[in-house]
Amino acid sequence: MHLDLPLERLIQLPQAVAGECSYGGVLGALAGELKSILPFDHLDMVILVDGGRDHICFETPVSTVWSSLAKEPKPTGVSPARSVLKGYVPHILTDDAFKDERFHFRGAINQPIYDASLRSRIIVPLRVRGTIFGSISISRHSVKSYSLRDLIIGQHCADLIAPYLFALKTEHGRTLPHAHEAGSLRGSLLKLAGHLEGEKRRLGMDLHDQTIADLSRIAQKLSRGMGDSVDLKPLLAELHADVLSCLTELRRIVDDARPAMLELFGFAEAVEQCMLRARNAMARPMRLHFEDRTEAAFDRMADVDRTLLYRIVQEGINNAVQHSRGQNLTVRMWLEDGCGRIDIEDDGIGGLDWKSPRGVSHMRIRAAIVGADISVSSSRRGRGTRLRLAVPLPSLLQMIA
């Protein structure tokens, strides 16, 4: 079914919310973008806390008693969105919430539905790694205002902002950030948004500067070959070499965007090859040590999570090779306490910290999205740096059980 979704506006959502450092700020940024995508009279967002037992709520542009939950969480079971929050239903699309029994049960905090006249409603879950951690509700005063197409757009919006909300939830739990913490997190999110935008520009420049130039040169040579007096044999040999060069460059660009080694051979092989590529690109020698005792556990992660984890490791390896000035780089991967663990250690000059401009802040945000713990221990006496990752692997716990 072709839905003619407003893709150009949708893809701007992650960048719009990335500069916000609070749940209310993210909701406000979403509201600003959503106006041109999906009209609404009321928008509210629920975030699960205390392991999902309780929930907090934020609203715009009108506040009701639901907003009091931001400071005084209530049990998830009394939320009108409980069936979505608990995963009983994939979503809610209703023509008239006044008459919809899903919102009316004993103990439900449903009075705002009447007070704010929230009749037509869309409720979609916020998910990361398949786990629901909240919901977005989009409402209008009139009945029968939303269609299946609107529901799908609403879910796309929720999916696009979910990683940023999850990063906030992981970073601060139920406590909203203080001013100095908010500034730090805001800066990290802005850096990540800028990094992603820079990667898109770099990809475009690579295609423009190299591949398009190669293809233009090939087209010119083909045009010359159309003349009767041209000897085709040397021209064809030249074109053959140009096409091979163009293919090589395209493979490099595609591999940078989606690591082929990771897709074809798995996580451990991709990490080992990443070490070799990073070392081979350097003029000075560096000894590499790689140890994998994970039994391919990381390859049982969802593709998106596994790629994000690989990018963290890739950044850590590149940092060590390019900046540590060390003679040895060691990467160890093993399983412990239901987690996949990764150590990236060098014997260089040390001194790395979270405010480093070398991509560490990007690693931290990616780790929050994946649900991983990340830490850096670094000596200021030139004894090296260790980057440590611990990634919960539910499939591993099932295997042990």
C-alpha cells in the first residue's frame, strides 16, 4: 500500500530533537515539527520509570493533571495508555476516546480526556531494541480525525525520536538533569547530530568528487570512441581500467556506510580487520593483539544494535592507533554475567577523557542507545588507556539457563 509519507519532513525529526536535554524539550521539538506532518490539538508523552512499574508524563500545548506525573510518578496500570505501554496491543487508533472502553477502567487517570476534549487519538509505543519504554499520544478535539495512514506516520515519528529519549532515560533515570548536566548532555547530543550530518555530507562529497568524476570521464571517452577514426582497442583497455577503479571506490564508500565485513563474516572478524586497517594506514609500527572468547554472541544482536556497537569499537581502535603513540594495541572480547564485554587497551600516552574531541562523546551516546555501559580509564603518566564496554545480551542469559 503506497502511503505517500512526508519523508523529507520525517527525516528532519532526529536532528530537531538532538539539541534537547530534557523530556519536555524533546516533546516541544517534536510538536514543532509535527504540526506540518500530522495536525494535532494535544500531544503527550509517557516515559516508564522504576523498571516499568511507574510512569511519568509530559504534555503540550495544554497541561492537565497528567503533567503532575512528571514529579509524582504513578503506577503504569492507571495510565489510559496502559495497553500500549504493557505491550498488550501494538497501538491505539480511536475515533472517539469518550466512548472507547480502552480508556475507561477502574482507577484510570482519564479525566484529562474530557477536560481537554481529546476525542480522536493515536497512541504509539516508544521502543529501543524491541523493548517498550514509553508512548506518544496525538489527539484532536473532533471525532474521526485520524486514519490508518496517520497512525503509521505517528509510529514513524516515535521510532525516529526513540533513541534520543532512551539516551536521556539511560543518562538520568527518573531525575531530570541539573543545569550543568543539561548543558553537557545537550552538547553531546548536538555533537552527535553534527557528526551524523557531517557523515552525510562526507558521503555526498565522496560520491561527487570521486565516483561522479570517474563516470564523467568514462562517458567522455565513450563519446570519443564513437568517431570512425578512433582505434577502439586501447580505448577499451583504458575504459576497463577506469570502470575497475570506479567500482573499487564505490565499494569503499558503501563499506564505510555499511561495513561489508560485519555483514558477511560477523562481529569478531570485522573488529580484527578494523584493527589491521587502522594499523596499516599508519606510518609507524604497532603490534596488535586480538582475543575473542564470545562464541559469536554479538552476532545474535539486532543488526542496528550490532552496527552501533561496531562503530563504538571502530572509534576506540582508531583513537588508540592515531593518538595514543603506543607500541601495542590489545582488543579482548569475552562473556561474563550475561554481558558481552570488550576491552580496547593501548600502552600509549594516556590522558583520554569524555570531553575529548576525538569522538568519545559520540561513543557514549551510541552506547546509551544500545544499552551498553562504557568507561574509560586513562593514566596521566603515559601508561596507556583502556576503553571498556559491557553489553547486556538477553540471548546469552537464555543460553546459560
